[in-house]
Amino acid sequence: MMQFKALSILAVVMSASHVAANILPEDIINTIGKVTDLSSSTADAAKDIEGGNVLAAAPKLVTGFKDIVSTVTGAIPMLENEKPDEAFSEGDQTNICDAFTTFVEVHQDLLNVVIGKNSLLSSTPFTAPVAAVLRTLEGGVDTLAYSIIGLVPTCADKAQMDLENLDNTIGDAIDIYSS
């Protein structure tokens, strides 16, 4: 009788851990939302950079980018290791793609603001850290995006186009801050 209880408990624990290992559409949407919010906050920090406050405001920009990189790299294992048992519904895939599109739009806004602030930042010691974090961000965003695209076949083409547009903007920002 004791062996049966022990096996029952083990079966419940293993079943629960299996369920916990399956990613849900909400997990992906929430993660994308968090990165989107960080991108928006970082864009606000970038917009605050002006001639008289560059040295005081630029560290907030670099910290914002580091937070984005940290969140993106933290999400990658979740997306790569916690695969769903079955494909997400078409509605869930659309919601994930919509969240990704919103992220791309917000992140491109951030990058365009940063590109526009190059003349102010180029005379500071923050140019090299911005370029470095942009290069790191590019790799992380690509890995995250490809993991997401693999989970949303019904809208993967649109997500791929969004990623290509974002990669172009990141590339422009890297080029500007690396020169």
C-alpha cells in the first residue's frame, strides 16, 4: 500500500512538472509585452537626452538597453526549452504575432530616437557602450524572434517581415554608433 502511495505521488509530481514545462501563449505574449514596455521606457529616456543633460541622461539609455537585453536573453531559454504539446490555436498565434508586431514598432521607434540622438551622444563616452549593447541586442532579438516565429506558423511570414524591418533599423543604429 505504501509503494502505491509513493508511486501515485511521484506520478502527480512528474505530471505537474510536465505541465509546468509547457509554454502557454500568454507566457509568450507577457514576455513580449515586458520587452515592449522596456523599449518604450528606454525610448522615453532617449527622448529626454538634450544638449545640456547628455552626461546625466545617457546612462539611463544604456541601462534601459541593458534591461532589454537581459529580459530578451532571459526569455530565450523559456521559448527554446518549453515547447507546447500541440500547436497553438490560430487565435493564439495571431495574438502572439500582434504582440510581436507591437514590439517591433515600439522598438523601431526607440532605435530611431537613438539614431537621432547620435550627434549629441557622439561627443560623449557613451557612444561605445551604446554600440556594444546594440550589437548584443541584435543577436538576442533575432534568437527570440526566431523562437517565436517557430511557434506561429499561421502568421510566421508577417512576423518574419517584421523581424527583417527591425533588423534593418538595428543595423542602421549599429552602423551609426560604430563609426
